[in-house]
Amino acid sequence: MRASRGSGYVDRALRTRWAGAIVLAAAMAFGGMNTAAAQTKPEGEMRFAMYVTLAPAWFDPGESAVGVLTPFWVMYAMHDALVKPMPGQRSAPSLAESWTVSKDQRVYEFTLRSGLKFHNGDPFTADDVLFSFKRSKAALLHEKVKEVVAVDPIHVRFVMHEPWPDFMTFYGTLVSGAGWIVPKKYMEQVGPEGFKRHPVGLGPYKFVSNTPGVELVLEAFEGHWHKVPTVKRLVFKSIPEATTRLAMLMRDEVDVAYLLDASLAETVKRTPKLKLAFSGGIGTTYIDFLDMWDPKSPWADQRVRQAASLAIDRKAISEAETLGASPPNGNVVPPGFEFALKIPADPYDPARAKQLLAEAGYPNGFDAGDLYPWPPYFSTGEAVTGYLGAIGIKSRVRTMERAAFYAALATKKLKGLCVCVNAVYGNASSRLSETVPSDGVFAYGGFPDVDEMFRAQTVETDVGKRENLLHKLQQTLHDRFRFAPIYDYVWASGIGPRVEEPALMLIAPYPWAAPLEEVRLKRP
């Protein structure tokens, strides 16, 4: 077996040859291998006001669905992965210190860090890797992987049915939780429900308590391989109301208040003791024309979809929603992703939009029915409805609770328009996998030639040829106005006076504090 070039993230040959140098560089950048004598003992408590209601399912990486990013703010705290995004690296060696890829790109072999222990003292071995993979919900990984073998306690071999250039994208980034490890022995003892009540992991923080729907309390794990955290205790509070999050920040009841709208962000800017921080960029907000596949629908006409795109003032929405922090995009793939084609956002041109509607036979516009904004970004949906109405396309905003919205979208029960968000991590291929192929979980239809292009690039092992295929695919989607991308969403958060380092955007793009061993409070 020899190292070879894979998905293009980091040259695996260099990684294999210079694994020791990479580990040393990581030690210099992030604090090094843990030695209690060399580092200050963790002190203090840092409190986060979250905008979501904590779900115990997020405590278990095996419950993480492909393409759902939210659980990773918990996983970066309590758990660890063989390979994961870290500052400056899209796929950084973590529990696996190195790996190799066979010449035919069908075999991946990981060398695990030896001597590591879970929070409860159980040793970390290859058996835990096999166990965690088998129980993951990453259906595509299970389809592509022929077998997983524990060669010995510190070596794991993944064998593909055929070369699959996206293996490391799906296993080694935040596309899925399959590479995040749970302790086999403990999980078998307590079962999945018992694990959710008291999770055990390999992350920088260990579980202390959880009050469902209220707060999660974690404590620094001083045996973490990467770096001993400087903050002793983290408290995550579920505070759905943004005004309440800001009020708690103002009263010093929390240290970080996530996801503040523009008016609240302005309040933070005017408050001397607080700081305003921006993070995100992973989720692209876009209009999906759910009815375009019905030949009787006005949206079946490409000119009508183009008119809708030209009707949107993206910069104005960015200013109103995020103080201008969210950059307009003409693609649902962020420009920093591997294989992304940079496409400028469509201009704001309502006059041309009205002309296109007239050419399509709708000089007075039409009733587009319901418009569903992605929860909780309802104000963005209201803005889009207003811009469409200005050119004669009437729609009605329908808001839904997040879980109900996901279920309805995935079962193809929604009609009309969706102001959706695509936050699938990885590269251009993984980003498009849920919405572009006809069989995608959120796809309401598809183009046969686009389906073929998508299929072809998934098995193309030549990086240059694959890039050409994916660029052609993205250009085709743009030319046909398959979507109307709006912007790459970047949100505002408030930072309290006790915080030295909130660890926002150390991993880019990623919306929450990470890696959590890097958060710091000011010391007296």
C-alpha cells in the first residue's frame, strides 16, 4: 500500500511521510500533546446562550444525520473524530495520526493514536472505530464501503467496493458523524438511551449534567490528547428568544450570545463592554422552486425563475439581516469549497425581471402560493416575499417548527417556494448531493443530463477531470436557474467582557466556537 493523492484536501503522501512533522506543527499551533505539568490548570466557567433547544440525540454521534450540522457544536466538545476540520485544515489528523490510500484508491488504512482513553477510562482502540462506523446513519458510506477491518488495536482498514474519491469528504469532514468515535464497551453496557443520559467521549470536555431544554454542563477533560482546555467549565443554555439572549449577555449571565438579528447586533455595537463577532459562511440561503418540475406551473419556465432571481436585492437583505456580513453568492456552493465554481450573484434588476415575466406570458404576475422559509430565518422569507410581490409574483409566508419543516421538505409535501438553506459540509459534490440529483433527499425533481454529470463525477478519480465535470455541472445549474442563490449566511453574536478568545471562525467556515479547547476567559 502506498500513499496517493485523494480528494485534494491535503497531499496524503506528504501526510504519511511526514506524519511526525504534522503532529509537531499541530502541537505548536494548538498547544501540543497534553502534559499537565506544561499547562495551566483549567479555571473559570464560560456560558453560551444557544438559539436552539438542546436535543439529547446530539450527544450520540451515531444519531447524526448526513448534512445536519447542528449536532457538531456538541460533538466538538464531548467527542472526537479520526479526522476532522481544524484551524487551517479541512481534514486534520485527530484520533488518527496518519493514513494511507492504496494505489487503486480502494483501501484506506488509518494509524490511530495509541494510549488514549475515553472520559470513563476505557482505552480507545480500533474496535471502537468499527463499532462507531457500523452504527452511524451515513447510508452512502455504508453503501460504498465493502468492509472495515481492525488490523490490530491501532490500525483500521476501510475497503471500498470501487474507488470513491469522496470517502474522506464524507468520513473526515462534517458531512456525517461516522468518523466520530464512541466507546464500544460503555455503549453496549448502557445502551443508546443510557448513553444519551450520560454520554462518554474523547473530546476536550466531559459530560456533567443536562437539564432537557434548559442547559448542558461540561467540565474540562485534562487527559485530552490535543490540549488541556483553559476554561474549567462550559455551560450551554437553550434560549430561543434572541432578545432574551442579549438581555442575559447585558446582565453578564452569559458570556456568548449566539445569532442576534441586525437590530440586536447594533445594540451590541453601542454597548462599550460588549464585542460584536461574526461567524458562519457554511449555509447558503437560496430560493428553491419546488413546483418547477410541474409543466403546468409558471416556475417551469426558466424566464420566470430568472425573473425571481433578478427581483431580489441581495445586498439589502444582507444589510437588514446581518449588517452586511453575508456575502451574496451566485452559487449554492461556497467559493472556498473544493471544486467550487465562483459565480457572481445576479444583480438586482426589477425592470428586467418584469420584462421576463411579460415575455413568459405573465405581464401582470401570478399567484405563486406558499413560501416556506427555513426555520428560524423567517424574516428572510418575509423579505423575499416582498421583493417577489414588487414584480407581481404574489406569495404567502408559511412558517413551521424546525422538525416539522424538515420532515415535510424531505417527504416532498411542500408546494410553492422554499427559502432554503444548504449547509452540507465538504466539497462541491457533497454540497449538491441532497438537492441536485433526482434522488436527492431534498430534490423535488431533476434534469437527466445533470443526473448523469453528477453520477460521473462521483466515480472520477482524476482530480482535474473531476473538477471540470463539477464546474460544468454548477454552470449548468446556474444557466438554467435551478436555484436562486441569495447569500452565504454569516451571523452576528455578542461577546461579553470576560471573554479573551471566543474561538469563532478559527475553523472556517463553521458557525460556533471550535475547537473548544481554544476558548479562553480573561485571567485576573
